[in-house]
Amino acid sequence: MDSVVVPLGTIDAATAVGSLGLEANKPGWHRRDILDGDLARDVSNPPGPWHQNYVVIVQSLGRLREVLPLFSAEGRAKHLAVVVEQPDPAHPFHSGFTATAADSVTQGTLDWIPGARVVRITSTGWLDVHGVLAAVAAQGRRTLPLGGLRLGVSDKETAAWAAADPQARWVSPDVDMDTVEPVDSMDVVAGPAEGRAEDSIAAQLAPVDPFNSSPVGFKSFPGCGTATLEAVDGGTWWKLTGHETPGAEPLLLETRAGGFTEAHIAALRNSWSVQLDGLDTMKPMACARALSQLAASGVPLALGALPHLAEDLLGTETMETLRSGPVPKESATDRESASIDMRRTALRAYLPRYRGAVLRRAAGLSESLDPAISVLLASKRPDMVPHALAQVARQSWTNTETILILHGVEDLGPEGDAAVAAFPGLLTVIHAPQNLTLGGALNLGMGRASGEYLAKMDDDDWYGPRHLEDLFLAREYSDAVLVGSPVEFTYLEGPDITTRRSHAGEQYTRHVAGGTMFISAHDLRAAGGWRNAPRAVDRALLDAVLASGGSVYRNHGQNYMMHRRSGSGAAHTWQADDSVFLQDTLEQWNGFRPAPQMGLAPREPLQERRSAGYRSWFSTGHHAPA
């Protein structure tokens, strides 16, 4: 048995192996250069070949994910280690692998060597190299983005099409797929780029891997000004300047193996905006891929000339958002709104769920449709029903049904009846008895819901038209069990002011606003539904998800605006004084000032309604740093 080291990072292979307590110069060790054509491996004796040690050195887990299918013919190993030079700060880092089978027990442990984090995998049996690397690269997140398709990759340039799907496999170009056993067959093969037809898979833009390129970690209030990201050597390297203190040395980002990784995106996060230079020196496909990744991550961009073919690859809608205008320099809220427009467009175009339509067409299959979302809307206030239904009716997600739960309400009155009659979508009205708890009323609604996903909305708050769409996208790229928005923008009716509270941007969390909770029907039922309690049912669901090992993710806050009515009292399930919403305030306006994503007109302050106990002030919040 031999020992293999696969160097995909910058640390010297012999140094890394030596730091692991192994001797790289010992007979039996050899280097595998999978990015330089070392793909023609002997697979005549599956599940071999067999290795004593197998060590992979990567700059980041994102780099490993980009080339994951190329490891599918690597066979088995007794011991395996992954050396990661740049762990992603936006995700907790763990071994990603613990398994018990009938014939073996496999355990992953974490370690450090100089300049890198290490995942060591040991087993009482033989380790499947590709399977273990896929689990480590996933970091506990599910990765089945291709809708049941099994993709074959016969060229390293098309490995990005797999988007780290663990089912994707490397296929030798000279293999006759008609002779392959059905269990090992592929639904579609992404072939070499040479001699390709314009409508082939290789000639089209691959999906972005949401682990690498997503809004996770986006900073609403970054600490630095405009950075410059310049393509060097046709985009093989990128030179980043201005991302730290003035005069700091430029940072070189290597993208030789593919595109940007999560470590690269993290290096851009603290910049107000990023000026892209040198795009016109790049090959069209490389340029388009770089822009699709940056746009999907929400990095505010300013770009100059780029190859025309790159614009064609990206598509008209994406190019319109990229060229929509300069990044706002004064308002943090406007800057984030421009980022939301850009990343939403890119995510709808390039997430594996949507880009997978190209693969499905190549396999002769129909395209997947957007899943159905059931909106749960519980209300004890007949006068608020018209407002609540109007918020649902304005949603961009068309495949919806609304379950209106009238809790202790028998008669809606003329305005309420008219709103129900005029509602343009699917609407089911349920009457829940007054003596039923709030949790019990919501469970009645859950029992009548038919959608794959459930969204809880409140009857007196405001929702932007892309609220449901953005929550669904957040679930796609975060793989969280439950997603929602923060209570970031609030209209306080008493003092007649709008506040924006401090939040750290998109991230995994322990709390989201109850009126924004989004979860699959399966996961909600598995969690036991809503707790049978009169209040705090939102907190109870969050606790149930977290206690069961699920994750909670918070997306941006511009689609949701809480309405705190004058005097609070019984008007709100969450009992809180107005002063709560004046703490940690970063931006504040007189009157009703919804965020740009709300699509609602502002209203000037009504002085006769102003509370004498408050003195409102206006602030433009954080400005772009100089």
C-alpha cells in the first residue's frame, strides 16, 4: 500500500505531512496533482486503489468542494487527513464526520499544525476517500443540489457543475457509458470543453456553490471603504487592496483551480464596496463565473468593461443589476438594499436548484417548479384582517396558499368580509375557538396547510413583496431548519418614529422575529408543531429546533417592519415597552420610514400624535468610511 498527498494549498507538502507526524520522504509516498492532469487512475479493481495514508492540503474547504468529484476514483485509505489553511470565519469548523457501521467505527478529530487546521479521520475499517472528503467538505450541511440527478464529470474544468454534490463522480473520457452497470451510470455527463457545441453543458455558466458564495456573513455596517480587486494573469490571481487600514499590503487571492472560495469572500466582507479592475483581460467564462459568485454573495460591486461574451453568459437580468448604478455612499440602508437586489437576482439564476435546469434539460427531464408555500396568519382582530391579507397578496411568490385563522372571531364585519372576498390567491378561513391557545390555533392551521413550506406572518406588521422569496432563498443557501428575519426596522406609533436597531448582518443565530418564521412542513411536524401555550410559541419552536440539533438562520431585515401600536397592552403577544426598540439604534427617522425593500411610501411625522415623552432625531446612520 502506498501513501498519497494531494497539494491544493500553499503549504509545502513535505512540511505538512511531517507536521502530522508522518514521513513524506519515506518510500511509498507519492504526490497526486489532480489539477495538472493526474486523473487517469487505475480503477480496474474497485473499491481500490488502497492507501495507507491519504493527505489533502487545501486553502479552504471551498477549494476542496470545487474539485470533489475528482476524488471519486481514489479508492480506500487506512488513515486520512485534511489540512485547511483558511477556515471560514462565517461557519463553525468541525470534523464533519462520525459514523458507525456494522463492520467499522469512524471518528473525526480536530487538530492544529503551524498555519492550518487539520481534520483527522480514523477508522477500524477502510475509509472511502471520496465519501469522507465529501462529509468533511459539507461541514454538517446537506448537499444534494441537483434534484436527484447523478452527474458525471469527465473534465476538471466542468467539476464546478457538481456544486459539491456528493453523488457526482469523475468519469474517464474514454469510458463507454453504455457498458456501465446501471447502479454506476450517470444521468448526464459534463464533458471536456474542447470542441464543445454552444448549447453543451460546458459552454454554459455553472451554478454557484452556496457554501462558497452566499450572503452568509454579509455585514450591514462594514468597517472599511471601497476596496479594489484586480484580476491578475487573466484571473488566475486577484490583488485586493484597501480592504484594511490605509497602506496595508495587498492581499493575493489564488483562484487557479476555479473561482472564489468562502475564504476569498470573507476577505471582502468588511469593505463598503469593491471596485473590480482587469475584467476585460479575462476569458469570458472565467469572468462570468467570478461575477456570478461575487454577486450571489452580495458583495457590493462596481465594475468597468468586461468581455461581451461574459455578459451573454451572465444574462440580461444579472447584468442590469450589476450595472444598476454606483453603490450608495452615504446610507447603509440603501447600500444593503442595492446588495439585496443584486444577490437575489444572482441566487435565482445560479443556485444549484435553478441552474440545475440546464442539467435536467440535458437529461431529457422537465424543469423543477418553485415549491408551494402555506402562509399561516392568525388574528384576534377583525380590523387588522384587511391589512394582513394585503401583505400576503403583494408577495412575489405566486405558488402560495393562505390559511387565515380567526382566533375567537366569528364576524369580520363588512371590511373584513370584503377583504376575504377580494383576496386574489388561494385562501382558507378557519375559526378557532376563543378558549384555544395561540399554539393550538396555529396547529389547526398547520393541519389544513398543504404547502411544502410554512411561513408565519403577523396581522399588523408590514412585509416587503419579496419577503417569502428571500426566506426561501435563505433556506436554500443556509440549509437551516428554520429561517427568519430580525426585528430590525420598527415603527413606533406612540412617538411616531422609525428605528433601525443594531444587527450584525446575515448569520446563523438563536432568534428570529416570530412573524417571519419559515420552515418546511415536515420539519415543523417533526418538532411537534407549535407548543400548546397562549404565548411565547415562537421561542418554543426555536428552542425545539435548536435542541434537536437543527440550525436557525437570520436573513436580512429589510422585508419586515414591526408595528408597535400605541400603548402596547393586549395589542401584542410580545409585551415590550417602546424603549426596547430605542436601544442599540443605528438609524432613526421621524415618521413612517420603511426600508427600500418594503416598496412602501414614507409618511411625514404627524406632530399631533407625537408622544411628549420622546424626542426624535434623524440620523443617516453609518456613512461609507473614507
